[in-house]
Amino acid sequence: MTRADSVTQPSHPIVLKESESTIMQCTYETAGTANDLFWYIQDPNEAPLVILNAFSQAEDIPPRFQNRFSAFHYKTEKTFHLNIAVAVLPDSATYFCALSPTL
């Protein structure tokens, strides 16, 4: 039996007021050890955009998210949670956690 790679995110919407903060949870299972983790945002009627990955430096994060978005990768717990500080209206979107390689 082969174990598949997967990510799990809570399916309920997160509702914030402007200037509030939250943590979006992502847990994963993987058979490999060299996989990378990503967070994507998808605005309405737009293609998904990479926010950051497990190896992103502050300067790698798109300007729209710099100084407000960060992620915490805990390998032993197999989690990659996204922290959003000081939410603004344009943050209203769909967020995806992904384990590479992705298609």
C-alpha cells in the first residue's frame, strides 16, 4: 500500500475585521522528505498567486503581504500555519496550503 501526500485545512470560513489577526491552519502528510510547502491566495476571478513557501525570506513575499504575512513550519508536527497580522479588506480571498510538487 502506497501512502499519498496530502494537506488538510479547516473548511470553515475565517471572518475578521480590518486590523485583526489570525492563523490559518495547515497540516500535511508526506511519504517524502524533500517536499516544499506553499501558501497561495486566490482573489475572485483570478488565478492563484503564491504568497510564500517554507523557504521564503521577507523580501521574497509579494509587497502586498510583506510585514503582515508569515508562516510557521513545524516539521515534527507536520504543520505549516499562515499568520495574517493586521488584516485589510483586500485580504478577503480564498487561501490554499499546498505541498509540492503541485500541478
